Amino acid sequence: MSNNSAKQTFITVSLLLLALLVSACSSNSGSSAGSGDGAKTNAANTAAGTNADAGNQPKAWKEVHIGYQKYGTVNILKSQGTLDKRLEQEGYKVTWTEFPGGPQLLEALNVGSIDIGHTGEAPPIFAQAAGADLVYLAHEAPSPTSEGILVPKDSPVKSLADLKGKKVVLNKGSNVHYLLVKALEKAGLSYGDITTVFLPPGDARVAFEKGDVDAWVIWDPFLAAAQTATGAKLLADGKELVANQEFYLASRSFASANKPIVEAFLGELTKVDDWAAANQQEVAKQLSPQLGIDIPSLELAAGRRPYGVVAIDDAVIEAQQRIADTFFDLKLIPKAIQVKDAQLK
């Protein structure tokens, strides 16, 4: 065979092989949507977060972000999962986030990190004064014995009057902030007669046990846990001083646009409260692993609080207004507020 013939044969064979290769690639590409690696990719995407209904059509999930603290009816609601199941049927997913106290929770509400949460009396006042656009949804019945002022078991402090000149630790802007103000007032002391140290509950307990502070103003279940674990003395609780009401709150935008979700939330809370009132030992057992607090402490806490979701009325708003006015007079909040502006219309 001549050189020219050999070259011509080589070129012809090369072109034929190239055509076959292109055809094969085209065939694989066309079949990938239904099988092979393409099908695995689709399946992975589905497993990663696309929920398919009966017709294999993508189902869009909406999220409801709920903030909670270490104790309260919301903890039981989370533990039992009834709200999650109810909202799942409507295409909603509930995301739960724990906070060390009410002020931190409402800060998250203000920036849109959560939609709904629960706190004591003082945090919504501080938040409203800071410009948070929140609304009151409902509240629990008063629980004055669920917060108190503790001193170490061997403390020389025997009465509220003995707090003069002492260091008192508390979570700034929490429900116990108002308890401290009213307790000092009862003892004939002013807010300036003590030195306040502001720490969240975990850090406050460390400071309390190390002797860095003289007294600790705290709420359940931290109050009960400190009593059972350290033998701390209860200098005073909230009886005849404060109501200590727990409030359920939401951002105004969320509450206005999601009334069925708010109704579902309050409805499931009511059911849980009814159950908890009749099963306080079970409440303690159920919450102990979730909260990391021993059962005896939780039984103590559960036994000194009432249960029941109550609608917001004028009397509650007026009580909150008195707290707000007190805080403004003490310059604890930067401006006067009207609590009624935070009522849900």
C-alpha cells in the first residue's frame, strides 16, 4: 500500500472512531435524567429537603421559629411534640431555639431570628423601650413563689434590709429585676443602696457559689436547683411583692400574618397546661433529661406554679404599665412607653 493510501485509511478510521465516541456521549447524556448518576442526584436533592406529596410534586415547607427558655409550658410543649405534629399537617416545620433568659430571647425576636417566644414580665418592657415591635399573645396565671432572692446557707444576711451595701447578681432586664426593686422598696432601701451584678443564670450561679456576690435574684427552675443542691436560703420570694406572670409574645408582623399559627400555638399550650396541672411528677421526669436538671428540683418548681393560658386584658396591661413606669423612673429603660401599644389588635 502506498503512503498516500495508508494516510487516507488512517484518517478515515480516526473520523469513524470520533463519530462513534460523540454518539455514545450523546446517548449517555440523554438518559441521565431518568437513571444512573442523574437519578442519584435527584434522589439526593429530595432527601436533602424536598418533601414530595402523593403525586411526587415538591411540597414547600414553611418554618415557624419558636424561642424558649429553661422551663415553662413551652418546654413541655416541645417535649411532647404535639405542636410539631399539628403544624406539619398544614405544611409547617417548627424550629426550636433555647435562650438563657427573656432579654436574649426578645433580642432574637426583634431581629427576626424567632417568631414566637415566652418571657416573664420585665423583658417585654425593656424590649419595647428598645424599639422592638412585639405583641402580647397571652399569659399564664401569676406565680409569685416561682422566683426569689437567695443567699448562701451560711450568709450573715438575715433580712432584706441586710442587703444594703451588698452585691446582688441577676439577669438584667429579666422578670426578677422588678422583684428586686419591689423587695428593696419593702425593706426601705433604694435601688442605689446595693451593687448590681448582671449575669445570665449559669454564670450567676458560679458567682453565687464562689462567694463573689452576696445574693442572687433568680427564677425557677434555677431557684429550685440552687435550693436543693446548695442549701441556699430563700430571703424572700415574690409573695405580696410581684405577680410574676409568664407572657407569650410574637413579632407584630408574624402575628398579623399568621393568625392560624398563633391560634394553634395557644391551643396546644392550653392542652399541655391541662395535662401538666394533673401530672406534675410526670412533668419533672419528662423535662429532666431535656433541661439537665434533677427530678427533685423540677418537682419543687412544678409544685409552686399554676397552670393555664389566660387572655390578655386591660388589667394585665395596666399591671405591665406600672412596671414600665417604675423602670423609667429608675432610668433602667431609656424612654417612657405605652404597654397598650403592644396589644394584638
